[in-house]
Amino acid sequence: MAATPPRVLTIAGSDSGGGAGIQADLRTLFACGVHGMTAITAVTVQNSLGVTGYTEIPPDVVAAQIEAVASDIGVNAAKTGMLASAAIIEAVAAAVDRVDVGPFVVDPVAASMHGHQLLADDALDAVRTLLFPRATLVTPNLDEVRLITGIEVRSRADQRKAAEALHAMGPRWVLVKGGHLWDDPECLDVLYDGAEFIELVGPRYDVKHTHGSGDTLASAIASQLARGADVPSAVRFGKDFIVRSVAAAYPLGAGVGPVSPLWRLEG
Ligand SMILES: Nc1ncnc2c1ncn2[C@@H]1O[C@H](COP(=O)(O)OP(=O)(O)OP(=O)(O)O)[C@@H](O)[C@H]1O
Ligand SMILES: Cc1ncc(CO)c(N)n1
């Protein structure tokens, strides 16, 4: 019998195309050698061309999934993805107050990469006031930064300004991802704890297939937090992991294919 691996809970939506959401999270957690568990918040109808609809899971069922795994299996770290509505965010915040989920990574997913909305407009305030103060780390992309802070990031200096504004909302650490800073020849993610900026620089690959990159990064980070790593070490691991996963991305369907953690399982 093998030892029980670290356990990570993802609180997120299902992507029927298998590229992002819960499916990307479980794939990444598996490749990172931890046990993945799920609290599903919504079921999206999605393929490589985009999202054509979704249905939300009742908030009490989302909370019950979190409590069921925490009370029996135990959670060494948790991450959130698509949360869909203010009511689901309220249920998640209340649940993580009731049970111990360990370090809590909040990826404030607002839209799919095709621009389809995955979070109700009136849920932004709940993200700011209920999720961020509970977060060990928040990992917004630049569109989410604009929605949450009103700051339009156009440069690396703007990324730092945005990190300060986000940190003032209460998370312990902020990671402002620079994937959408299209003019930057590199992909720079800025990590901030209220005192020090840490720059994580990676190559920018000229690939179309980057579906699920945010989910893969946040799950890889959570896998290391579950092993007891500190946040800068976990984020450095995550950055290396996503760079290799973008390099291993593959085409799928007629649209955008997923990044892939399969490189970690090969040879
Ligand atoms: N073309 C690329 N080449 C290398 N790294 C990339 C590329 N695009 C994004 N990344 C990296 O992937 C991670 C996710 O970044 P991004 O800003 O794209 O997040 P996201 O928009 O939340 O992702 P998603 O595509 O899942 O919505 C970051 O570490 C970013 O630097
Ligand atoms: C379910 C789901 N979560 C997250 C994203 C963002 O990548 C997506 N496209 N779909």
C-alpha cells in the first residue's frame, strides 16, 4: 500500500471540451503527484470554439461538496476557478470558514479565453469582499485586473500598480499574470506580498493553443502549497510548470487547443 499523497481541492466549473476548468485542474494535479478533489460550481457547454452555455450548481451543493471532502479526506490546499455567481461565492466563503482547506488560491475567473462570460456582473463585489480577504494568493489575468480594480495594465510598471491595488483588498499574496500583455516579448508575472515585488519571467511562445493556462498554473501552485512549500517557491514551480505546459500544447477541434502537463509524465 502506498502512502496517501497531499490532497488538493479545486472549486471550479466543468469544461466539456476537457481543456480548462475542473478537467485541466485534475490533469495538472495528477501530473504534480497529488490527489485531486472537486467541488463543481457549474457545468459549461464548451468546446475548442468557445462556451455556448452553462448551468450553475445550487450553492448549498457546492458548499456540501467542500465540507464532505474536508471532513473526511482532509484538504492540504484549495484553489478556485469559475464560481459563476455571488450566491456561489457566498457559499464558498462560508464553507472555507467552517472547515480547514489550508492555503487558499483564488483564480478569479471572469471569462473564457474566447470572451464568454463565466461570472455574473454583480458578483465582482463578492470577489473583492468575500474571496480576496480569505485568499493566500490571488492570480488574476489582466482582464480580471481591469474588472476588479479598474486599472488598465499596459506595461510592466502598471502590473506593479495593479498588484498594490489588489493587495489592498486583503489577500496575503498577489500574482498579476502578464500573458495578456501582448506587446511584451516575454511573459512576466509579478508576485507581491505588500512589501516586495518578485518578477517571474518566462518566454512568450508563439502558439495559439493556450486554453487552460490560468487553471494549469493555479493548480500547479496549489500542488506545491499542499506539500508545504512557501508561496514564492510554489509560484516559481508553477511558472516553470506552465511554461513547459504551453510548450507541450496541442491542437484540438477547429479552435483553440489546451496547454498540456503530459510532458511531466513522459520519459
Ligand atoms: N504564449 C505564452 N507563452 C508562454 N507562457 C504563457 C503564454 N501565454 C500565457 N502564458 C503564461 O501562462 C500563465 C497564464 O497566463 P494568462 O495571463 O494567459 O492567464 P489566463 O488568461 O488566466 O489564462 P486562460 O488562458 O486559462 O484564461 C502565466 O504564467 C503566463 O505568463
Ligand atoms: C469551466 C471553465 N473554467 C475556466 C475557464 C477559463 O479558462 C474556462 N474556459 N472554463
